[in-house]
Amino acid sequence: MPRRIWFRLGLVALVLAVSLWYLYPPQKSINLGLDLQGGIHLVLGVDVDKYVASQTERAAEDLKNGLERKGVGVKRVARDGLSTIVVELASATNWNDALTVAAEFGTFEVGQRDDKAGRFTLVMRQRQVAQLRDDAVRQGVETIRNRIDQFGVAEATITRQGDDRILIQLPGVQDPERAKALIGKTALLEFKLLDERTPVEQALAGQLPETSEVLYGREIDKQTKAERKIPYVAQKRSLLTGAELTRAEVQADPNSMGNWQVAIEFTATGARIFGEVTEQNVGRRLAIILDGTVYSAPRINERIPGGRAVITGQFTVDDARDLAIVLRAGALPAPVVILEERTVGPSLGADSIRQGLIAIAGSSLVVFVFMLVYYRLSGLVADVALGLNLLILFACMAAIRATLTLPGLAGIALTVGMAVDTNILIFERIREEMRVGKTPRAAIEAGFRRALRTIVDTHLTVMGTAVILLSFGTSSVKGFGVSLFIGLGASLFTAYFFTRLLFDLLYMGRRKVESISI
């Protein structure tokens, strides 16, 4: 037997062994998608305008500080609308100095101006507004992905959809409500000083300084489980945010049996700021605020140099763990709302798998019998090649950690048809060669040679279509594209290379061949 036969046999054996290795154990080798495993499907809307407004507000605060450092007195520096800052000077004599400071904010341009009244507006450039909207969605996708990775969901899908939406699919999630709470929490951690000069009753009546605001904490009665809101008057200015966090861990609350707390630690910069804030405000109360809710407001007794703090709030262990996750992953740049929600139960996913496998098995059986009856021994060769094709297909999906979806099962069924069609093309070519009087060996040689170009052309054309589906399709369409692309690649190997190897073993040896079972 020629050496190249042994080489081809060894290559096929290697492919077979590697495929079996990747598919063991079968229960854990292939990841199942949402439609097959069950889970939740969410479409989130990102409030991009809120992000633009928050950046404008931050710029207004920086502008006010810059004017004060320059010695320019101001009556008012505040955001007006979405992306406009209104500046009212205490005296028009500092007009030029104010414009010099404003010129440092390159993302804004001067809008309306009144030199005599000492009043002007800064308007954010449209290009910057568009960039901030895009950043809000991009950062939201990355933050949610980090949270879900720490939550422990395998093969989650988190992709951008349109200008201001995020598509999330979480296969196998058994607690949808907890997952939604984890994803949707903005997790904006802020440290603000309480305004203890303004009575709470006065603030609730609407009489409070422009620099202060009313925030609420919550307290849960251990006996009745009733929740009570507690009002606080806090300064609007954030002294420190969660952006400077480096660690967040769950700990048992030593002051409340059965409850848990989250211990946090700041970066070097955050620790320095925290130390300065506590040193300069000894005796005052510092509120720890998460998403606008006051969790605690301890009094500062001394400077805290270590950059460590704890967040308490009558947390259960799951609440504390989820809070630690979102703090480590970072805050969402803008609030999100759930626009669409679908839950697929595990039983429905199991039904989909069963029906999909029945469809593939049924179509494969029909093809198997047809090929065996119509092409006899050659049909059996094609059936063996088809079996190897499916084995390679599933092994490749396991190797690249691809997710098998319901459309993916449809792609596998289509692959079965394409693989058999390739063999039929080869067999008909061989029949044509035998009709013109060629010997069996010459007919096999010519049939495979003449069919090769057509086979490659058809496969590459459809594989190109699969690449387009993978590049621009949604998650379900991508599942179809993945199985189709891999299946066609496997078909090229099995239908031509492996089928040819079996024909060579059967008919191309030293013995004389009178006919072909085709």
C-alpha cells in the first residue's frame, strides 16, 4: 500500500482522536444557548442624555472652581438644559478673565453673551455630545460584562444594539430577579458631607440652599420587616466617588447579628483624598451614598489615613455579595431601564433540544437510507463520511467554546444536506466517466478531479455567506452562521479527502477491479 495512504490514514485517525477528546464528557463539552438551556433575555435602554447632563454638571463645577482660583467672583455657575452652562459674574469688570478661564474648556463654545451684565453661556459642541452618548453605551456594555463575569454566568451575550440599547442573554440563570438587580444597579458610590445647618423639616418644605439636597436612607424593622425612609440634608458636591475603589469585600457586620457589610478600600489617590476629607471635617457627618440612597452617615471623630471604610445597611449575604460585585466592576455611566424581557424555562429549552435532535436524526436517517439504496456501497461510504462530518462539527464547536443555539441546530441540518450533496456530485461524475467507457480506477480518478473545483466553489460561496452572518447578524443568526461555517469546512474535509481515502482503500489497490458499487 502506498505511503501516502498510510499518511492519510494517520491524519484521519488523528482528527478522529482529537474530535473525541474535545467531546468528552459530552454534557460539559458544548455550551448551550439561551433557547436550548433556558435563562433570561433582556434589552436595556441607556439614558444617554443623563450621562451628557452629568458631564455638563461636572464641567460646570470645574469651571466654577477655575474662576474662583483666578479671583473671578461669580453669582451663579450652573447647568441649563442638557449641555449648556450658564455663568453669571459678580462683576462685569472680570469679563476678560472669565472668558480666559472658559477658553480652557475646549469641548464647549461660547453661546449667548451679555458683556454689560457679566453673563454668558457655554454650549457643549455637538461632536462632543455625540461622543459622550457613544461612550455611555460602550462603558455600559463593559461594566455589565464585568459584573456578569463576576456573577459567574458562562457564555453570556452582552452586545450593543442600536444607538442606546444593550442586548443581554444569560443562559442557565436560575434567579432572574437577582440577575436583573445586579445588571440594572447604577452603583454610583459617593461620599458627601451632611448639611447640618439646615433643619430637615425646613428642607422638606423646600427651603434649602442651592448647594444642598434632600436624600433618603432606609431602615427595616426586624420584627415587622416594614421599611421606613429617613430624610437627610446633604451637600450636592461629591467629595469622593467609587471610581477610586480598589477593593470591595463581604464581611459579617459585627454590630448587627445576622447582617452583612461591605468593606471597601481606596486607591492611593482615593486614600489621600479620604484622609484630607476626614482631617478637615472632624466632628461632621459624612454620608455614604449609593445610587442616591444614604446607607450610613457616621460622624468623623478623627482623620482616617488608611483609605478604608465599610458600607452597612442590614444586608443579607446575597445583597452584600452583589453590592461588592457592582462596586468592583464599577458604576454604570448612565442609568438603564429594562425595555424588553423574556424568560426561557429549562423545560422549554429541553424540549427544543429534543425536537432539534429528532429533526437532525430524522433527516440524517432519511439521507442515510437513500444513499445506501441508491448508491449501494458508495452510499455507505458517503454515510460514514457524513458521520465523521458531524463529529468534527461538534468537536470544533467544543474546541472554540462556541454556543449551540436553536438556529445552530438548523445550520447543522443544512450542513447534512450540503455534505450529502457533495458526495452525490462526486458519484455522478464517476458515473459519467464510466458511461464513456473508462475503467473503474480511471473513472474514480477523473470523477474526483472534475468535481473538486465545483465542490470548492460552492462551499466557499456559502462559507462567505456564513461569515457575513457572523459579522453583522444578531446572536441567534450568529448561531446559525457558526454551525454552518464549521459544518461546511468539515464537509470539505470529509466529503472529498475522507471519501477519496475510502475509495482508494476499496478500489485503488493491487487487485483488479471490474466494477464499482455505485
